[in-house]
Amino acid sequence: MGDYSKALEFYEKAHKIYEKALPPNHPHLATSYNNIGLVYNNMGDYSKALEFYEKAHKIYKKALPPNHPDLATSYNYIGAVYYHMGDYSKALEFYEKGLEITKKALPPNHPDLASSYNNIGGVYNSMGDYSKALEFYEKSLKIREKALPPNHPDLAISYNNIGLVYKNMGDYSKALELYEKAHKIYEKALPPIHPHLATSYNNIGGVYNNMGDYSKALELYEKSHKIYEKALPSNHPNLATSYNNIGGVYDDMGDYSKALEFYEKAHKIKEKALPSNHLDLANSYNNIEGVYDDMGDYSKALEFYEKAHKIKEKALPSNHPDLANSYNNIGQVYHNMGDYSKALEFYEKAHKIKEKALPSNHPDLATSYNNIGLVYNNMGDYSKALEFYEKALKIREKTLPPNHPHLAGSYNNIGQVYNNMGDYSKALEFYEKSHKIYKKALPPNHPHLATSYNNIGGVYNKMGNYSKALELYEKDLEITKKALSPNHPDLAISYNNIGAVYYHMGDYSKALELYEKDLEITKKALPSNHPNLASSYNNIGLVYKNMGDYSKALEFYEKSHQILENALPPNHPNLATSYSNIGQVYNNMGDYSKALEFYEKSLKIKEKALPPNHSSLATSYNNIGMAYSGKGNYSKALSFLEKALSILQKSLPPSHPNIIAVKNSIDNVKKKM
């Protein structure tokens, strides 16, 4: 029932009786220690669980012959604690000792042997060695198929485990097939409100969620929840898991208020049911934090991530992969806040733990390299970004099947770097590799496919092929409309991208219409101080600027700036961009001293926030140079334009349009001189 303190109270009463009535090495005493250990294990107090399991083990070693099945069970219990602690090599060592005894003590088709194979399969699955995990799970399944009747719940457990491996491998159709086999068994073997049936609906819902079919995922999670409500007490941890799952779907759908509502329901249950340092409480804080991060409330996000991290530091050994995930989460918030050095610091802490705790080809190491690569990409250090993205790709190519969505994610990341470097043919090559995988691996309306069309469209837009860009952006919009709720922020991004093409084509009225659609959705979907709202105002300001309506442009740029000042730290690069945009309007109005004032504010931020050769710094030097040129101070203009050129020549290929543009500006200033 999930009432661990009550369970402990009764197990300890039982233990006191055994201690008085039995000799100190009686197997019943060992069983008693095991029961107490099991409760501590469920409470997440692994050191306490180990202490009791080891007491039991000492008794079994003295009281039983070396190949007794209870000794194998004891090794299994100890292995399970090490597994939960993230010490996979230690877990394997104990599970294999258990297997060795079970093989000798029991006939080859005994269900306990299947459980042993199952345990080992679980460790390999967590280590990311999916072929090895499948091998052991299938050994377990073969025994169960021979030893048990066709509708035995243990057979369903086997199908579920194999389904989980296929899910991790990105083979969602295979995962669904196995989860549904398990579900059919549960339906026949168990009463209609048994918790295992609820777990089964959850598993199937999880696959639909990964496939981007959110309505189907919600339907299944709600079926699961109804069973839990009937079968379990109101504060049972499984009910919290159920609220979490539903919250996760709303989060993916962009309905953040609904997501928060369910995550908070889950958290309330966990606070009542679990000890204050239980890992599930930390996971609960993480979920709530994730929503605040998506909503752009970074200070709130950090507050919850740090709460989660404190629990994990107390509950886990210093090299546990979950601690690494915690550092990753904190790094992500700093990354979104534009504090790249702080983001790197936390991503690297996470990476060091993962290097020690996981095998060298574990998929989580690839994720870690990706995170570091993303920071370097945003810092404008493209060679460094490529280096980390390629490390991630190598791991994924070795460990994942060729159509796994994570491989597509890697190709996408590399494509993005080439896109930023202005190498559009190379960017297209990687974006298209990614797109091919998504088309094979995902259903036709999955949001990842929409993102893929969007990325390819973005390259064509930069190449000036606007008809091709429009075609791809409209495909993105079509999928996004079907897959997501009508107020999802991604829908706003789709309208924004199409608006950008019309803007580049000089069709400002059409661009304005689409940017206003984007603004309308963004206002509904996100809090009033979210940076995405600032982007929406910014885009509308840009159109008015190009239409020559400078007062209207200033009005929207200033709305955007106010949001950014409230939402972001004072040295965030987006604030610099905002000052720059306002400066541009004053420049176009011929008010060069006012333009210079804003350009210089922008430059100060960039100099603090970005590395000295970032291309965005070059943009600032260029703008200041052009303003001095407008004022007739040509020597000053030349000095800044040459600074801009020097940076661009270090980071971009010589034929890049930005280099050519700055060279032209230098030539013009020299002519004026």
C-alpha cells in the first residue's frame, strides 16, 4: 500500500520476536532482515537497505549449504541495491553470483532462473547495452514460456521488459507489440482494477507519447489513473507516478498550467508518502522545474532544480548517473539564461560523473557531449561544437540501430553548426540525413518531423530560395497543427518562420499578418514575461522598420526590450540584440548619436557575455562603424569595421556573405575618405 513507516513498524515487531525465540543464525531471522531491507530499499534509503540485506546474507552463509536458493535470493537483493545506486558493475557481480547458485540448485526451467536472467537484463538495459539486455530478457522469457501457463503475469513482465528495450532502441512499433502482448495477459489473468493493469496502460501510453500521439497517450494514462484510484490508497506513490505521466503529456503539448497542476498533485502525494530525502521527491522537483524552465521563469526553475539536487547529493553516491542528470538540468537553466560559462561548468560536472559511472559507449554519454556542443555552438565556437557533436554521433552510431531518432538528433545538431558557419550545402546534407531517419522511425505527424522540415526550410531561406523555404515551412505548419494543441508555442514558431520568408521576399503585409498570428498564440501560451513574447514583438518591430514606420518599430522594439529586461539576467546576449535593434531604428532615422548610444550598450553586454571572437561581436563593431560613418567620422568608422572583419575572418569561410558585406563597407568608407 506504500505505507512504508507502518510496514517497518510491523516488520520490526516481528523481528524482535524472532530474536528472542530463535538461535542467532536461524534462516527466519535472515528473512526478517530481508523484509526490513526491502522497505528501506523502497524508501530510497539504500545504505540502510544494504546494511539489513548484508545481515541476512551473513546468516544464510552460516546456516545454509553454499548452493541453497535462499542464498541466491540474498545475492539478488544486494545486487538490486547496487543497481538502484547506479553501481552497475557491482550489481552485475551480485546478480551473477545469484545466477550461478540458481543454475546449480534448480532445474533449468525453474521460474527463479528466469528472474535471475531478468535482473541481469535490467542492468544491461540501464548500461545502454541493448543487445545484451535483449539476450538475457529473451532467456528469461523462454524459461517462463516453458514453465508457466500462457496467461501467467510473469510472462507479461517478460514481454514488458523486452518492450522497454525496443522503446529505448527507438523501435516503437516493436515496443507497442510487446507491451500489448503483456496487456492481454494481464486482462485475462488479473481482476480489472489490479495495479499491474494500470502499469500496463502506462507503458503503452509512454510509447504513444514518444511517438508524438499525445491524445492517445493521455487516453491510456487516464485509464491507468482510474485503476490506481480504485485499487490504491489516496497517498500511494503509484498515484503520484500517474499524475506525473499525465503532467508530462500536457508539458509536451505546451499546456504548462495543466502540466503544473498535475505535477503538483503528484508532489503533494510524495511529500506525504515518502521520507524527505527520497529520490522520487527529487524527480518531482525536477518535473516542476522543467515546466518553469519552458515558461521562461528561470529563477523558479533553478530553485526547484537545486531542491532536487540537494536530495540527490544526500541519497546517492557521488558518481551516481542521477547526480549527473541533476547537474545537467542546472546547466540547462543557465544555458537558457544565456550564462554559457556557468552552463559549461555544470555540463562538464555531469560529464565527469558519467565518464566514471557508465561504459564508454553509453547513450547518456552521447547526450552529455551534445549538451556541451550546444553551449559551444551558442558561444560561436563552431569548431569546438562540431568536435563534441561528432563525439556524440560516434557513440550513437555504435550503440543504436540505424533508424533511432537520437541518431537523427545528432545529424540535426551537426547540420545546425554548418548552417551557422554559412556552409549551407553541408548543413543540408546533415539535415536531410536526419530527416530520412525521422521519416522511417516516426509516425507522419510527429513533432520531430515538423522540426526537421523547419530546419531544412531555414537553410533554403538563408540561401534565398524562398519558394522552397515556404514549401518546407508549410509542411512543418501542417504537422504542427495536427500534432499539437492550437496554442502550443511551436505553432507560433511555425507562423513566425513563414512570416520570416515573406519578410525576406519584401511582402511586409503578409509577414505582418503571420507575425501577428505568432504573437496571438504566444500571448495565450506563455506568461507575459516570457522571452518568446519579446521575440514576437521584435519581429513585428522589424517589419515596421523596413516599412519605414519608425515610430511603430520603436514601439514594438521597446515592448520587446521591457520583457527581456524583466526576464533575463543583465548580461544576456538577447538583451544586447534588443539594444542593437533599437539602435538600428535610430540609425535609419539619421539620429546617429542615439544609434551609437544603443549600439554601445549592446557591445558592452556582448563583451562580457561572449568569447572575444564571437560573430555577434563582429555585428556590433560593424553597426558602430556604420554609425560613425553616418556622422562623418571615417577614421573611427574604419577602426570598428576592421575589428568586425578580423573576427569574421577567424570564424567564417572567406566567401561568407557577412565577410563580403563588411569588406564592401570598408571600401565605401575609404572612398568617402
